[in-house]
Amino acid sequence: MNKGDLIDAVADAAGITKGQATDAVSAVFDSIQKTLKKGDRAAFVGFGTFSTSRRAARDGRNPRTGETIKIAAKTLVKFKAGKGLTDSVN
């Protein structure tokens, strides 16, 4: 499923237009993104939790040349599935 498929599913399930569903889906994604950018976590009971963690800068190695390179620090996004989601898949 991609974003377009999700928009179609939301429009059908909620009985709204595709334009309204696009606005709703975009609003949800934007809200989650803003929450994570602030360093908070977004938890949805029964579905799962989005959170961030910081990966420190480190030295790496180019496998082709063997040369040591610097890998910059970055923030990772993590998702942990909730019990309801896990149970529905299994």
C-alpha cells in the first residue's frame, strides 16, 4: 500500500471525497512528523509508537578502497508495533 492507496481506502471507509481524504492523511503524517522533529514520541494505542533516537558520529570504512571515512551523526526514526497490530497480523 502506498499513500495513494491509503487515501483511496480512507475516502471509501469514511464516505468522503478523495480531496478531503488527501487533506486528512496529509494532516496525520504532518502531525507525526512535527512531533518527532520536536523529539517527542507519537503513541497510538493498539497500533504502535513512533520515536526517535540519536546515532553518534563515527568512523567507517569504504569497503572498495579500505579508506577510513567520517559518518555524520543523525537522528533515526523508529517504529514499535503495538499488541493490537501484531495480533491482527498473526
